[in-house]
Amino acid sequence: MASLGSFTLLAAFVVCSYAAAVSVAGARRRSPRLIESGLGAFYLVAALMLLGSAVIVHAFITGDYSIRYVDQYSDSAQPLFYQITSYWGGLDGSIMFWVTLLSIFGACAVYSNRERQRELIPYVVAVIAVVQMFFLFVMIVHKNPFATYLTQAPVDGRGLNPLLQNFYMVIHPPSLYTGFVGMTIPFAFALAALITGHLD
């Protein structure tokens, strides 16, 4: 499962790079085919991040302690609710959760505005994809939530920090991230408007 999770991150990075490059090229050349290809890649990133999230949540629920992140933030005694929310209990998972939310918000924003904002959408896709690439790069190189132990896996995990095992700490990160990540969308549209000169 860890290999599948790591693959989703690498694939998402490659697809993000493609989406950004093809979208800009399509806008410059006024090529609907390239723009549509970029949009397809952009939506694929959301699917890949959802798959990666499903893999890490499955690892927490099944107690796959060969994955370091699972070992560090859960144990077999934790209730199912906290095993699931351990997903964002540490930095590695928090970054992944951030990118997953951004990919979903971005896909929804682009899909709902693709007809009304035809001139802006390719650049919106490019801006959001570049932001996603940054966080994916950090994960792949420094904070991979799917990193495994080279030696034998622990029998049980270390458990989630007791301070994080309350309802308010469970809803706090998603609420905070929703606001922070959500601001990337108007930022992308603003940059796209500046690039295209469509400021009306």
C-alpha cells in the first residue's frame, strides 16, 4: 500500500507539471485541444490525491505500522474516529491533506467557471497546478507520508498526541485549511486576470 501511495504522489506531481505547461501553451497558441488536455490533467490530479488519501486512511484503519507516519500518529487502542483523523495529526499528512483539498477546490472552481471564464481558465489551472507542485515536491523529497521502515515494522504504533484527541482539535485543522486553501482559488483567478488583461 505504501508503494501505491508514493506512486500517487509522484504521478500527481508529473500530471501537475503537464497541466501547468499544456494549459499555458494552449492559451498562448489559442489551442482548444491543448487547453482541454490541461483541464483533463488538472481533474486527474484531484483523483490521484483522493486515491492517495484513501490509501493513508486505510493504512491508519488497518494498523499498517510499516509506514512511519502511521506508526508515529496512531496505535491499536485508538478509537476508529481518531485513527481516521490521525491523517492530519502530523506535518506529513497535513501537507497531503492540504494538497487534496486544493485539488478538489481547484477542480470544482475550474469546472464551474470553464464556460464563463474561457480566457482565464488556462492560467487559473496553471497557477493552482504550480502551487500543488510545490507542496507535492516537499512531500516527495522531505515529508513523504508513505515512507516505510527499512527494518522490521513495529508491532504497534506510538499513538496520537493526547492533546489532539478531542473533538475541537479534530475539526480545527480541516476548518483552518478550508480557509487557507480556499484563498488560493481567488488568488489564481486574480493572477489569471492580470496575465490576460481581463480586469473587468
